[in-house]
Amino acid sequence: MDGGDNDSRQGSTLVIHQTTEQLIARCIAPVKKDFLRPPPVRTSSQNDDIPIPNDKPPVLAKEKKSKRQLKRERRQDQKSTRNLCPEISKSGDVNSCRYKDKCRFSHDIEAFKAQKLADLEGECPFLKSEGPCPYGLSCRFLNTHEESTVSIPSSNGLKIRSEVNGFSKDVQKLLWKNNMTFPKADAKLKSLGLFKMLQGQSKSKVNDMENKDGGDKCDQSEDNGSCAVTSDLENKDDDDKCHQSDDDGSCGVPPESGSKLECSEEVIKDDDNNGELESDVLCPQKRRKTAESGDGVSVTDQNVDGSCIRSEPEAGTEAITPETDLSLKLHSREKKLIDFREKLYLAPLTTVGNLPFRRVCKVLGADVTCGEMAMCTNLLQGQASEWALLRRHSSEDLFGVQICGSYPDTVARTVELIEKECTVDFIDINMGCPIDIVVNKGAGSALLTKPMRMKSVVEVASGTVDIPITIKVRTAYFEGKNRIDSLIADISSWGASAVTIHGRSRQQRYSKLADWDYVYQCTKKAPNNLQVVGNGDVFSFVDWNIHKTQCPELATCMIARGALIKPWIFTEIKEQRHWDISSGERLNILKDFVHFGLQHWGSDTKGVETTRRFLLEWLSYTCRYIPVGLLDVVPQRINWRPPSYYGRDDLETLMASDSAADWVRLSEMVLGKVPDGFTFAPKHKSNAYDRAENG
């Protein structure tokens, strides 16, 4: 203990005695010496990870539960008095539930009230601007409800939540049963010569399965006969689905809510696992030889570009024969246009870039927002948690969604489904995600190694829908082997309206600084009809001005981690000033996020704790901000590591802490005390911040 204390004090002394230039050279933020303090000494009891006793062997793997077991546990939990029937909760009348004794939720109002946690301070987020609270008796702000509002159930989910792109239960069932048709996607695949190959491979897969299993049913099929092709993550996260789901696992969304301009009357809280990702199912081995199908059509399993097309035809239905006459198809010049020039673009951010956070950024000046990355396979499987990533608030006037897929047919069908079911201004295809679980399945930045596959994906997507298609890439897959400059001239001819270039390779992840010189080089090579958006390390209006000045051809700059650390960066850019924001103003921004989060995830106990967890994820980034008034050199750079320092008041000092325990204390200031047994560990860690040698 004493040795660690001495080391920390020596480190603090070294920082104090170094010059500003020396600190910057070491990527340490030059905080004024009057505010520096020794790093806090944390005991083992304060560590986030609980040590394993020496006499007990470490647990290598957690017991894996089956889907049925998880479903059974969820139903038992729903029957407990903690989960009051939503209909009874809204109305306060035990006779309002149409399922009566067959309902999966508790109908005992008195027992529910007896075990319900104490109400939180503040006002119900639904009362002032949005009418009666849809959570009724379950709301953690029940004491602020008027007597008349508890018994009036909501009749219009759109007015309550001001959100669109709800997921229709009917659409979900069609996707589950593989009965959804994709005429536009199939027509485009046929025009590119991929449709017959798609049909041939499907037949080949069915024949192989019959020969192998001796039957016509997949050995992984469910009781309804549908094939359960899922990844480990899907099984792991299956228990995070909507807590208001029906017996079949679907969310309780009325059929009429499938319209583009309507959303569910039920408040669905399935964003809990939107930090988890699932990738496309790997396609079967490629076959070099062509095969003769039963219809006499020569088919193959391999495309010209080496990509593989996968599709399952509907059982008992005829093969779709799309129209070959595409003369009525819109020309690329007649398609809808989108203009990113000079607009402040908030990047799609996994986990933290949720709808409440985007609303905060809109208030602070963001012009363009984009939903979190959604996996194409998960969308086509009808996973409600993945569709939740496509939701849009009415304040998001220029909004897009980002999807990620490995193969042209998967992406084409996904964009057609999104165009049909959602209201979006553009669709962005992610070709730069560095996460292993995505790359290992051939998606994300793995596409950078297959330019012909990139071309097929963009061509078929842009030819399927009228919504503008954009792509997001990195400089290359491997460090030092940049290749986007050789493709930039062709991307427009593929059908993309814009391309975002993150100035790092996949191998870099988020370490070192972004290579903006290479971004400029690619931008100058791009044709005039292709908008190029730069991305990487924009952390102040100075950074923004430098990039726009050095390369006027840039349409705009995308802001990612800079917005996570200080979302008021949009205000700084628009007003061209360094905002020395106070701790009180920062706390008000956190309160806005909580208010938006309770409207989005719900004001009952589960909604409160979901909001808390996403707030804590965000606080793991905001602690890196150093107030302007404490710096010797302004502005702060995104790769500077903050030393331990005192703030100008106790709240500012607390906000500067990198301890998860202090983040929890901040959450208790806006959401009340955490429940017993609460634990938290952030999902995301940036290499540029965790390791000094990454610079």
C-alpha cells in the first residue's frame, strides 16, 4: 500500500516539474499546476474486479442455458409480484386485462405496491409534454401523477413517445417464418446475374441437408419447423428481449403499428443489448464446378467476384420470377439526393449512440444523426432488439441508419425491408468496423480486402432502393497498405451518394492519430458527384476549421468520440468558441439525457435501471474531458491523457474521476440510489486512452 502511494506521488511530482512542451510530447494534458493532485490510491475493495480466492479454481466458462430454460425463467419472473400486468398498471383496474387468469403477469395490485421501490425525486417524464403516463402504477414517479391520469390508458403511442420506425408484429412473424418476399432485391440480383446462382445454391443446400440427415427437416429446427440458425451471442442475449413480449417471444406491437409514421403503443425496452453484435452466418464452402439443378438450369455456388449468395426459398411456394424490364427504374441521377455539406454529422456509435444521446446532441447543435450499427442477418431474422436500433425521434430531421452485412443478397434484402418499414433519409453501409466478431464473418472492415465484394454490395443496395446509399470505410485493413485511394474514383459509379473515410486502418483500431493527409488525398481524387466525409479525432472547432481549410473539397467532418466526451462540441463549432462549461451546466446535460432516456426506455423500475446503465456507459467517456479553464494549452487534444487533478468545485472533481464507483455516484444524483447488488463494468475501452504508448 505504501509503495503504491509513493509511486503515485512520484508520478505526480514528475508531471508537476515537467514543462508544457514535455507533457504534450508525452501526450499528457498540460493541466495548470495549481489544480494537480496525487492520483487517488484505491484499495482492493474499490477495484471493479473481485479477486478469486487461491483455494478455489477460476471458473472458465459459465453454464450455458437453453432457449427454453431462459424462456421458462423469464415467465416465472414475470409472474412474480414485481411485474404487474401492463394493462392493469395503466388503468388501475384489475378487470382491464383481457387475458384474465391466463395472463403471464401479476394482477395483485396491493402486493405489487408493497414490494415496489420508493418513488424517485422529480417529475414523471411523460406528464408535462406528453399527456398521461403509459406506465401508470409501475411508474417510479407515481407521486407526481394526477388522480385522473392513472386511469386513462394511452391511445396513441406516437404522441406519447414522438418516435417512429416501430417494429410491426406482423412483419416480425413473416420474418420468423421466412415468408417475407423481396421482389425489388431479387430483381436487382437477377439483373446483375446473381439470382439464378442464388436459387441454385439454395437447392444445393437443401439437397445436402437431406442427404446428410435422411429427412427434410433441419436438425437444428424449432418446433415450428423453422431453422434456428443463430450465433452464440443470440443465445446469450435471448433473455434481454422485450419484457412485454407475447408467448411466442414477439414484442407486443399492434398490427396497425407497422406503418412508417406509427410506432408501438407499448413502450418496448429492448435496447439493453444493443452493444452486442451478431454477424452474418458463414456461407457454405464454394464449389468450382457448376451443377445442373432439377429445372435444368445451370447454377454455381460462386459469383464472378468470389462472393457467395445465400437464400432460403419459401417452402410450398413457387420461385419468385422478378420483372426483367427495369426501364421504369429510377436513373441514379433521378434518385433522392442528400446533402452533407457544411452539416455537423454525429457518427453512428455502438451502445452509447442511442436515441436519448442523439436527442442530447440535437439540442446542442448536431445536424445529421445516424442510428447504431445493425447487423443485416439479425434484422432479417426479426430480432426486436436489432430493430430497436432503427428507431428515430421526431427531432432528428436528417436521420440515417447504419447496417452491416457480408453478402450482396443479405444487404439488398435488408435495405428493401428498411425502405418499406422505416422512414429514413439515407442508409449507411458499414465497411470499416474493426470488431473481431464482425470481421471474422466477412463483414465490416473485412470487406476492404475484397473490393469486388464491396462493389457488388453497393451496386445491389443502391439499385434496390431509392433512398441514398452511403458507405463508411477505413483507410485499409492492414497498417501501411492503404487502398481506398485506388477505389474512390469508382465508388460513385457503384451507386453510393457519399463515402465516409475514417483515417485509420483496421489494424490500428483507435490507437495513434488519424491520418488526415491520406483523407485529403482520397477526397481530391473523388469525382464531383461523390461527397466525401472525413472522420477521426475531431475534438474542437479548431480541428474542424483546419480540416475544412486544408481540404475545401471535404463535404463535412463526422464527429464520433469527440461527441461522446463533450457533446457540446457541436455548439462550439457553430459558435466558433471554446466553451468553458461549468459543472452545473454539465449536470444539466446529464439530466436531459436521463429525461430522454426515461421517455425512451420507460419510467418503471426496468426503464430506470436501463437508463442508468446507458448513462454509466456514457460517463466512462465524459470523465476524459478537461475544463478549458484548467488547461495551460487550449484546445484539448483527443489523445491527451488527463492527469489527476482537482476541479474548480467538488462536482467538477467528481466528474473528472475515472472510477466506476464515482460514475455510479453521479448516476445516483439524477436517478436515485442504485438497487442492492448493483454492479457495472463499461463495455468499451479505447486503446488511445488506456495505453500511453499508443500516443
